Amino acid sequence: MKFVVYRCNKDPDYFLVTDETHQGTLRGDDCPAGGDLEEIGTYTELGKERVAFNESLAKDAIKTQGYYRFEAKTWDPVAQAPGAMPG
């Protein structure tokens, strides 16, 4: 399966995942605050290596309702600890 991922513009921490078959059925109303959808990209299955969302849950939700919605806690990059404190 290829996953098509969209981001909710009014709720930037929420994403909708669908497949190519259901892609045309998504609406901004599927986001918690409505708005528009921004297409992020199309991705193939990665199995357990997937970090952003659970592929098994996504596939089940896509079969039953046409999409899977998930919340990412942040898009901010993970800060790296400094090598040493200044002396």
C-alpha cells in the first residue's frame, strides 16, 4: 500500500493518512478545526521502521472510514545536548 499524507492547516499537529483509492474523498472537515489540507507526500509501507504513525492502525482505519488521523506532538527538530558546558 502507498500512504498519501496530508497536514491540517488549522491544526498543524494533525495529519490525515489515506491511500490513492480514497484520496479524493478527504475534506478539511476531517480535521479537528476544519480548514484546508496540505499534501505532504506519498510513502510506501516501511513496517516497524515507521516512526510517524502505526501502519496497521492506518490500514484498518482507511478500510473502514477512508483515512487515518493522527497527532504529531511537534514538528520542531529534536535539540541536541551540548558536548560540554563552557568553563
